Amino acid sequence: MVNEQVYGFFMPSVNLMGIGAVNEVGNRIKSLGLKKALIVTDEGLYKMGVADQVASIIREAGVDAEIFPGSEPNPTDRNVEDGLQAYRSNGCDSIVSLGGGSAHDCAKGIGLVAANGGTIHDYEGVDKSKSPMPPLVAINTTSGTASEMTRFCIITDTTRKVKMAIVDKYTTPIISINDPVLTLKKPAGLTAATGIDALTHAVEAYVSTNATPITDACALQAMRLISTSLRAAVANGEDIEARNNMTYAQFLAGMAFNNASLGYVHAIAHQFGGIYNLPHGVCNAILLPHVERFNLIAKPERFVDIAVALGEDVSGLSTRAAAEKAITAIETLCRDVGIPSGFAELGAKEEDIEILAKNAMKDACAVTNPRKATLEDIKEIIRASF
């Protein structure tokens, strides 16, 4: 007898992609009958004038806009509180997030609390909110997190020094915008880290216990695009074709993990980000080969598919040997784009391994990992990543 199991598929109802897509933001907000948007962004994009450019586009469409440039690289509960105050004091009825995953996650946190009350800590976990948040339009400026189209929201609890994983259907933006022009000239290091973040999403979704044929198709195509385009985007930040391919790759990877979820790479990476405030994409990139080497025996055939998607020739090899090629391909790509070799050089301390591992075991992303780990297994993965 087959047990009943229902899978959902979540993503924004409208997704705009391609050169010039950002110019649509004002008319789209106006068409929804909205009056005033809070633009949530980071200090860097604010100082570069990008936030003002977006605000001008919105205002030209007849909608008012205020800018909140208070999102940090790993957004915190304090960022959410400050943004909530800006949202309420300016009489806003909608939110526009501008940036990478940090700005999108901060905006989601603001929206959740604005609509549901309490503090952002109340929503850690899965589907804790009761009411839809204000309309959120997410404009991407990096190619990695896919937060502009997912129901995931990661916020650092500054007291516990833990990244709270919030997975909630109400955090899904109503419109996502991916304009490759906004990703041009981004630093090579940022391009590499966000690109491997997207690869991690695709790989973890493909081997997830919640994978479906729909998420599989998205994940594999994301891997193919990343394999052929990430190196070029890192080598030349103004390669518009590579940048455009990466916007599609990260979006496809987002479609995959938004519905199949993730695994131990993210569960552990969240802890390094929470304790050491390290870039999320870098944490994922360092952990990815170590975690997937641990996972390989659970789904070797799937790792063969990953190897092929990443451009490896597996003809004539046994399943195990072909599956190992996937790990080699991941390591080679990370090395080619300049990902750090381990956490030790980033200031992580071995004395923290115990708490890192314990917190990782509690992370919501650990649930769908294909191989179940003990605390000692997680500690060994972390040690290997040092």
C-alpha cells in the first residue's frame, strides 16, 4: 500500500527576467493599487546610487518610495526591527527588496512581523505565520541565493548567535525581477560565492528526500548552466551572456530547493554564519564537497547524474567511480573560482565544533538530507572542512 504524500510547488506568481527587467518595477507596483513602498537594501547599493535609481523608477510610475539601507550581509533580528520601524513610521503598504539574499531575507522578516506582530523570533521553523505579509517585490542584484523567489528567510539571532531558518509560504514574494545588468561589475569573489551557493541549492535539492521530477529538472539544468557559465562570469564581470545564464541558473536552483528543500550543507553553513558572521555562499562552497562525499552512498545514481550535468565523462565507469566524479567536479569548480580551501583560514576555531554540530542537527534544512547523520558524523564533516 502506498502512503499518501502530497508535494507542493511554491514560487512567485510573476517572474520578470532579462535585460531591462528592472524598468518594469514601477508599473507593476502601481498595477497592484499600492501607494508607498519601502525599499529594503544594503549600505553598499545605497551609496552606489542603485537604490535611488530604483526609487526613481517607482516614483515615475506614480508610487511613493522610501529607502531603508539597513540590511547587513547576514541580516539580523535588529535589522528587521529597524526596518519594521521604518515601514510603519513612513506609512508604507508594500516592500521592494533590492540586493542579494540578505536584502530579500531582511525584507521578508520585516513583512512577516508587520503583518503578524510579535518579533521575528516567533517565526523560526516552518509556516508559523497566520497572515499574508504586505506585497513584496524582490529585485535581484546577485546570482546565487534565489531568495527573490523562495519561501526561505534566514535571519541571525544576535543573542544566540544562530541563524534562524524561517520557511513560510507567506514569505514568497509576489513578483521577482532578475535583470542581468544589475549583476555586472560585481566583484569576482562575490560572483564565485553566490554562484557556488546556487550550485549547492541545485545539488542538495537533487539528492533531497523531497525531490520530485519537477525539482529534478530544475536542479539538473541549473547545474549545467553553472558548469558552463560561472567560470566566465568570475573571469570577466562584464560578460553579459555569462551573467544572464547565471541569473537563470540561480533561479532554476531556487525553484528546485524552494520545493525539495536542502540538506546538511545549509544546516551546517547557517551555524558558521551565525557564530562567525561569514558569507553564506563561501560557507556553502567549503562544505559542499565534504557533505556530498558523506551523502554519496545514499544515492550514488543521483551523483552520477550530477557528474554528467557538471560536464564529467563517466562512460565505462562503475556507478561508484562515476559518482565520485561529481565530488571531483565540485572541488575543481570551487578551486577554479577561488573559493577558500577551509574554515581555518577564515578564523573558525576547533573549540566551537561541538556547538556548531549540535546547532546544525536542529536546523530545519537537515530534515531532507538523504543520509541521516549522528552528532559525531556532523562533527567529522566540520573537522574535515577546517
